[in-house]
Amino acid sequence: MMVANVGSKKGLPEGLWTKCKKCEQIIFQKDFEENFMVCPKCGYYVRLNSAERIKYLTDKNSFKELNAGMKPVDVIEFPGYKVKKDSYKTKDAICTGEAKMGGYPVAIGVMDFEYMGGSMGSVVGEKIVRLIEKAIEKKLPVILVCASGGARMQEGIISLMQMAKTSAALAKLGKKGLPYISVLTDPTTGGVAASYAMLGDVIIAEPNALIGFAGPRVIEQTIRQQLPKGFQLSEFLMKHGMVDMVVERKNLKDTIIKILKFFVFNKAK
């Protein structure tokens, strides 16, 4: 969470106030949380970890985690990876499980940018595939909330294999007539953007999220041209047909519920 706690420096109880990273306005913490971790002053979107995202999206106490004990292995013996991967509170960059949204059962996976930049490694790919297989078994819609810098270089070619692996699993889901809703948050880039993030039957993005394969700076240096203003942001991608809708965080759960009701549960009746 990219905000500063200002209580202890002012002789006030900690946790009462916070400071926006962008506009530096002091905000009452409770107001900040009730506004879905979006600055009420300037509209800056704080990145959410998987636990926070699940709390905002799913019905209370409905989330049941799947494959919680799965941890990455240092297969290629990348220098420093063994220590680095075990230094985080979470076991990897995604949390998957079954939950309810508006009373409707779903299979949901939420990426966590706090774990190695949300990088996609073997565990991320395997947990997504197992989630999809569970969804096929129980005839559930799949929702994936993406936040990633791309494939995890510490796992080499194994991380890149997850692109094909997850895409193949989603193809099986589609053949069963089960929908996949992809939610893109800031940032969604690299191999994740080049695979399951952009394969949704419905693709939703949060406002001003960076979405693309390579970053704008890399592209400009490669093609030696200045990119259009707002290039690779959610609104630009929607305008050019890459994203179906841009939805504010406070409306995200209700929007997904409407999509589920229209495409899945009305049909089931």
C-alpha cells in the first residue's frame, strides 16, 4: 500500500490518518478505506494486494482459497532467487479460490503486485490452470484480476511456458461455454498481458491502469518516435478496442455481478 502513516510523527495514534502519494493530501484513513483505497482528493488509485482486493470484490466470508500451500521452486538455480522468493509474507504472486459475488458462485484468482512485481512463474500458471479446471468441474465462471510486470526472469523459459499453459486452459473453459472475465489493474504488462489477461470474454480495466507488453519508454527508444498522450492507459485501450470497459473501483463488484447475471445465471434459469 503506497501511502504514508502520519500519526506517529504528530503525536497522534497511528493508523488514523494517511497521506496520498500523488497529491500529498492528508486523508482520514477510514474515509480512504471506504473510498476503496482511492484518494478522494485527486483520484489516485493505490495498488491493492490480493487480500484487499478479495475483500472488496467478494461477498463477506465467502472466499475459500485453493492450493494455498503451493510455493515456487528454484529450478534453474538463479542467483539469489531462493532467498528472495521466501522473503515475502505471501507464498507467490496470486491467490485463487472459490467465492460468491452478489450470491453467485465464481472461481476467482487475484494477482498480487507486492510479490516480486506480480511476476508470472510456474506457481502462478499452475494455480490458474487448477482454478480453471475446478471451474469446469463445477461449471463456474472464472474471474482473474491481473496486476503484473510480466514473466518471472528468475524461472527462465519455465515462466514463459505459463503463457501457453494458461491460454490452453482458457480455451477448454470456452469450449465448455463458461465465461471468463478479465480485470486489468495497474500495471498489467509483459507475458501476462500477452496471454491470459487479454483473453477475457469481457475485459474490464480500472481507470488509468498501465496495460501493455513493453513499457512506453522501451517502445519509444525502440521505434524512435514519440508515443500518443495516454498511450497504454486503460482509456486509450478502450478507445482502440482492446478493452471492453473502464470501471471505477467502487463500481467494479456491481459491474461484474451484472455481467454474471446477464451472461451466466439468467441463461441457467
